[in-house]
Amino acid sequence: IVGEQQLSKAAIKNKKKKEAKKKRSDENDWREGKDPEAFDNPPTPGIKSAGADVQMTGDPEKDKKIKNIKKKLDAIAKLKTEQSAGKVLEKNQLEKVSSENKLIEELEALSI
């Protein structure tokens, strides 16, 4: 309790809010069926995207490029899902979808 007296009223209030939010988050994880042990054991580094399974290279520059390409491929997959659901895509979105093969080739080249 001595440590709390050194904190300002606002800091104590924020600390309590943060603890309550963390507690709610933990409870939600249980409700959603998430295994709390899974948080202690993160998955092995690798990227799964659009049917491609790519391992990280260990080279920070290549890994960064791989992550960016993976992010773009995930966005393309989302756009394709929306398109198949009947949504009309805009011109820039269609261009992004058409660049998928080029991105997959880049990803394969980087992962070699």
C-alpha cells in the first residue's frame, strides 16, 4: 500500500482500469475457448498466406519484405472473399487483386 500512496489519484485510477481490462480480457479468452497455455508457447516463425507456407530467413531485411508481401496477400484474400460475396470492388482494389501472382512470385523468390 505504501507504493500506491506515492502514485497520484489519476495514476491509481488508471492502474485500476488497466487491471480490470486485463481481467475482462482473460475472462473473454476463456469464453472463446482459447487455451491460456497457447499464449506461453507462441507458434514457430513462419508465414501462411494464400496457400503459401514460408519460413522466416533470419535476415531482417528479407523478413521485413516477406511480412509486407504477406500482409498484401492477406488483404487480397479478404478482397476476393468480399468480391465472391457479391461486393463490387473499386478500380484500385481490382488492381490489387490482379497483382496477386506477382506478389506470390516475389515471396517465393525471397524465401529461397
